[in-house]
Amino acid sequence: MAIACLFTSCMSYVPTTSYVSMEEDYAKAFVGSHHNVIVSSLGAPDRQTSDGAGGTILIYEKITTTSNSNSNSIATAYNVNYYSKTYTPGAQTNTNTVTTQNTSYIHVFIGADGVCYGVKTNHQKKVIDEEAVEWNKKAQKKNVKIALWSYLGVMGAAAIVGALFGGY
């Protein structure tokens, strides 16, 4: 059985998950489109500013604030009141709060002619290495076959040894 385990060592690699910018996706969708098409697609911008060349920058922003709090209580020595002869357990509570603020944005650059000429964003999309996922599926199938043949080989060898030596 130990030999079977040697033959079935883990044959896989972890599929990588990465995050890539969605800037190219937005550029494909909006560059060359008229201002009205973009506003009908994304809605009214949160604000607008000049691009310095007679055009405008449509600014879409979403600000999210996340707060996480930890609190723990620690038992401390008893509080003793000698006059009333009471004993109450002491406690100390520690609270830690972490607040994170993230700004998600899309900046759409509109030329003086009303046509989009560029997009900037910090939006990201998740990308999984599909090749690694497929490789792992194939490797798992091979591991099952190798384990079966290894097990049968070990059992066959044990049967031959048992037949030759008349048992253990």
C-alpha cells in the first residue's frame, strides 16, 4: 500500500486567479460612442469636469466604507468591597475598529465633438487560469488510474510472495 502511495504523488498545479483592469473592456464599449449613448448606458455622471481641450470628463464614482470591529473581554481580579463584603469579578473590554474607504471610479473622456476618446477606471475583473483547471482535471483522472494499477501491482506482488513462501 505504501508503494501505491509513492506512485500517486500529487500531480497538479494550482490554477492562478488574478485580477486585471477593465479599462480595455470599457474602452471597447465606449470609445467612439456619442455622449448621449454613454449617459444612457451608465446613467448621469456623479460630476463633470473640463478635459482642458474643450471637452469634458464624465466622472462616475462609488465610495464604499467598511468598518470591522473586534471586542474581547478579559477577566481580571475580583473587585472586593470590604465594607459590604461583596466580591464581583472584574472585566476589561478592549474594542478595536478598523474603517476602510474605497473609491471605485470610471472617468469617460468626451471630446469637443461629443464623442468619447478615452476611458480610465480602477475596476477589475477576476481571471482564472482555465488551462490549469483543465490540466488538474486530467491529472486527477491519471492519478486514479495510477493508484488502481499500483494497488493491483502491490496486491499481485503480495500474492506471489505468499505463494512462494507459503504465507508469512
